[in-house]
Amino acid sequence: MKTEFTSRGIVLGNYWGGGTGGYAARVLKGTTKEEIIQQATDGLDGSLDSGMGYESLIGAVLVITKKTTIEQEGKEFENKESEMVFVGDLTDEQKDFLEYCLNVF
């Protein structure tokens, strides 16, 4: 049995010159959900956005997917489970915005 964790999501950041907005987060990979959350939290230093170049990052919403693969009689079978997680110091309004952005795209 093999288990992998990946995430996709949206970061919320402060634009240079004022204002805030969302942009795609870079894809994260790890061996546990906690590892993904730690990578995302550490990435709020500015490395979590996938190229936008914010002045600073506020937080993010991630969809973390756990993929479990087993082999049975020479065939591989996969199960995927996903969970939405917020990182950073986000207000309820900011969480709503990020969740909306995630569901639109």
C-alpha cells in the first residue's frame, strides 16, 4: 500500500501599492496531511504563491488530497479523499472569498 498527499489551492495576498486578491497556490506534495499544512504555513513567507509576486501573503485555502494505492492480483486500485483546509490568519470574510474562488475555478 502506498499513500501520497497533494494539495491545490488559492492564496490571498496584499498587492504592491494596495489592495488584496487571490491567486493559485503552488502544488504541494508530502507524506502526511500535517506535512502539507506545514509546507503551506511556511510558504506564507512569500513562496506559496505560484508566481504572482505579492507584497505579502495573508493566508490560503487548500484542498488536500490523500491518495491510497493498493495492488491486488497485479492490478492497482486507488482511493482518493479530499479535505479543505485554511492556513494563515484569515477573517471569516476572507475565508468565504477564498472558498468562493476555489469553487469557481
